[in-house]
Amino acid sequence: MLRKIFLSFVLLVAWSVTPLHAQEQQPYQRGAGKFVYTGYAPLKDKPITVYYYVPTQGDIKNMRVLFSLHGAKRRGYRSRDLWKKFAERDGFIVIAPEYSLKHYRGWEYQFGGVMRKGKVRPQEKWTYNTIEAIFDHFKKVTGSTAEVYDMHGHSAGGQFTHRFAATMPNARLNIGVASNPGNWTFPLVEGLKSKKTGKIYGWPYSVKGAPTAKEEYLRKYLSRKLYVHIGTLDTATMGEHVPTNDPALTQGKQRCDRGRNIYKIAKKVAKQNGWEFNWEKVEVKGAGHNDYHVVYGKKHADKPYYREDDYNKTGAYYLIYQKNKAGKSKKKK
């Protein structure tokens, strides 16, 4: 008994003299790291593990910020690691929030928690708000002067990215790249009509029934700098994470077709209404349903790893950081 008391005392003393930074590391240290975020009050009971990469050199305060959104497997570390070689070389911050399946089910992650059982939920409960909150937290911790951020998401992350653009008209999103989503939110206020049954589908397959059907939302959605990013070989019609329900099939037979179709319809809607349209469709030749393929813009089947100097003009990296070099961390005037 005395031995147990003594050991407990030793451990207590050791903890008490441990530096505070070792007990709980300050977020956004140089290099790769992670921390648990619960700072968004309406969803404080739903913790988010935030993976990040901060370049080892350069002034953090002046760096651009990229949010990288994971797929259905919920691997935030992978979404961060996709970008860290580019981030280290070019000097930008990668923030990859991980929305665990325990706290964020499909309707709360890729569908954003906007609606549940046909009813619109309070806007402050939408998952998309956490991005803005995490950005504010980053700015507070680091003293960053960034006024906007870029976003890339693959698969379910691509669903998150384009629906974020649809639902958050006042968000500080600069450039968004939605790669290979399994389904999309079509900008059709009348809804998406099933080719098979004639049924009309609203959110999340179209803007119908959600606040996104309002003109101010829809116009902002279509005027965003948003890339519909497609792997030409992402053509699987079945599989663990391949949507095969009726609304998804109404959008197209597979992911590649669905991306082409939403771009065509979005462009038509903007033209019919005389609205600004800033979307672009970019296809990655030979790429399948693979996040590295679409970030680098090429398939490296014969190489064990990717190099930051080996990419092409269809990749998400090029679209955000090379094609749009003028898209710095400040808002457009």
C-alpha cells in the first residue's frame, strides 16, 4: 500500500514539473502536427482532430492557407500528407480537419448537416461552419494576416467542398477544387428529376428545399472560383464507396459522367439567368479514384512516391498554386 502511495506521489510531482507546452502542445508548430478542436460552440460536443503542416521556414503570418478535406475513410493525416511536400517548398499552410464517423455521419459530413429527414436544421448546426471557425482559430494562434483560404477535397471531401461553396455565401473561400465526388448538388431550384421514376430530388442532390435554392445563394454558388475536377478513369459503377442510389444514377452512370453533367447544367443555369459563372471543368487524363492522382494531375503507377517537381497542369496543386499565382492570401479589392 505504501509503495503504491509513493509511486503515485512520484508521478504527481513529475507531472507538476513538466513544462506546460509538453503537457499540451500549442497548435500550428513548424512541421506536421495535430490537435483536437472543440472551439465552435454549437458543435462543441463533436470534436474534430485537426491535422496540419506548417513549413519549417518562412513567415507564417504571410502564408496562404489550404483546407484539405478527406474522403469517406476519414483519414485527415493522409489529406494533409498529400500536400506537405508542396507546402514545404512553396510556403503555404495545410489544414486537414478529420471529421470522425463517430461524431459526423454521412449526412453531417459530405451533406453538411444542412437537412435531416426532410427538414432544414438551424444554420449554426451546419458542419460547414467549422471551417470558418478553424480558420479564425488559426489566425488567432499564429497572427496570420490571411483573409481567405483555398480548399481541396477528394471523393467525399469533394462533396464537402462543392456543398460548402453552395451553402456558405459569406465564407472566405478563395479557390475550391472538388475532385471526384460521388454525387453533386445540382443548381436546379425545381429539383433533380429521376430518369427512372420521375421522382423529384431536393437537397443534397439539388438545391431544392434548402436555403441554397434562394437566388442570393445560387448566384454566389455559380460565381465561385470552383473547379469541377474529374479523373477520366473514375468510372466504377459499383464498389464500397460508389453511390448507386437513384438520385446519383440520375446525375450520371458514374463519377466521371456526373462531374461532366453538373458542369454542363450549372453553365446553362447561369447563362439562362444572366449570372456570373466562374466554374471550370478540368479532367485528369488516366486518373482513377485516387487522391494523389488528382492532386498531382497524373498517375504514377510505376513509382513508389510522388515528387513535388513532378506534376502537370490538370492537377489540383497547379490549379490552386500555379495557375492562380495571383490568388494570394488577401481578399480581392
